[in-house]
Amino acid sequence: MEKIYIFCDSAGDIPREEVERYGIDIVPERITHAGHSFREYYDMTPEKYWDLLESSDEIPTTAQVTPALAMECYERARAAGCTHVVGVMINAAGSGGYQSCGIARAMFYEKYGEDMRIELIDSESYTYIYGRVVVDMCRMRDAGDAFDDIVRIARSRLARSEAILGVYTLKHLKKSGRISGGAAFMGEALGLKPVSLVCAGKVDVIDKARGEKNLIPKVLSHVAKRVVQPEKQTAILLYGKIAPEKLDQIERALLEDLHFAAVHRTPIGISVTTNTGPQAFAVAYHGEQRPVS
């Protein structure tokens, strides 16, 4: 009989209540700032990190999941008597965590043999865009679904997952080196707010809103163009340090104008806001099916 163990890196931004409800093993990335080191999820919440970003001129550095941490995760699964393990990781094109887990898997098999099967999934994405798929996997496991079906459906859902991201200020994009100082100066002078598509391992600027009041409508217009059957899915409203009335405005539009069945709000964590800053939001949804990797 299969006994399935599910883990995710901390960049998946899975809320604590869901982690505890489903017994998800969170393998942490590390943040270093002003000589101090913190574990994402365990030592630093998104809200505390937003405050840190706003109060500091120094950009914190992040360190990927290491093979040693992944090995500890596999050994916890083995100690629990699990027969199958599956982990979902942040976009492998932007972080080495997925590769670290692969190295640890080889080390585990060499030490213990291959009686416990370990599957690794590159989410090709960020934050709760893929974290919610991990939660879905846990629900399938608890419903008695087979391991191979859980992995197959997770890969399929990830191949439909995408988001539209809006950023209110270019300050942190400049600090993180994502845009040049000159581009930031001109953008701020013109009141331009970037709108990006997060899809298939890439984050591409696809539009710009002129002025704060136009950013939410611009993001929603791109969601409307790309979403497939919104009435059958829950939109994920990912938010940083955004005024509650703006979040309410977005949620109302998603329900009343775009006709999503429901909206789930959750904060954006460290991996994204290190680059965008805390004044950002995104809407995640399922679009057209892409080839399953």
C-alpha cells in the first residue's frame, strides 16, 4: 500500500494553516540581511519581510535549498515509513533548488537503495502559483488517489498555471538590478507601472499602466484575455503591502466582471518581493494547456 509524503520549498508560499492541515514538509530557503541569516517560513513571515525591504537600503540575499536539507527531508519520509515521495520546487531556470533535490535523491538512493520512490517536479513558476498545486496534491492523497495519478495531474495543472503581475513602484526593481537606473527614472517620471506575465518559467513585461489608478484595470484586462473557463476555477489573489480597499476592488472585479467561481487571497513571499518590492499584486489562474514537461 502506498504511503505518500509531499514536500515543497518555502518559496511556494503555502500558508501555515494549510501546511499544518495537510502535513506538508516545507524545506526552507535562507535569507541573509545585515549579517543575520533567517529561514523562510520558519523565521520570517512575508509581512515582516515587506517591512524589512521598505526599511533597508540593502537588498537581502537568498540562498536556495541545499542538497543537505533535501536529504534530511527524504530521511524524514523514510523514518515515517513512506513508500513514495514527491516534491515541487520553484522554477529551476531561476534557482538551483530543483537541482539540489536531484543531487540529494541520488545520494539517498546510494545510501538506502531505491525502495522509496522519489519524484521531483519543476514548477516552472513562483510563489503560491505552484504552492496551491501542492495543496491540491495533498487533497488527492488524502482522498486515496494513486501516486502516479497525483503526479500526472499536478504536472498537468502546473502546465496550465500562470499569473498576471502588477507592480506599483520601480524602486525595488531598480535596487535588485531588474531594470536600469535610467529606465526606472524615466518610468517613475512618466508614472509607468509594469504588467508582467508569469508563465512557463518566464516573467515577461507585456504591458505598462500609466498611473496607479490604471494598474488594476490593466492587470484584470490581461487576465480576462488569457483565463480559460473562469466560472469553473478559483482565482488566486496574491498580494504584497497593498491597501485592503484595493484588494477588495480586485476581488469584486474577479467575481462580478470576470466571473470566477471564487477568489482566494494569500500573501506574496520572499522570492518574488525581493525583486518587485512589497507594493505588488498578482492574479493567478489556469489558462491554456501547455505541453507537460
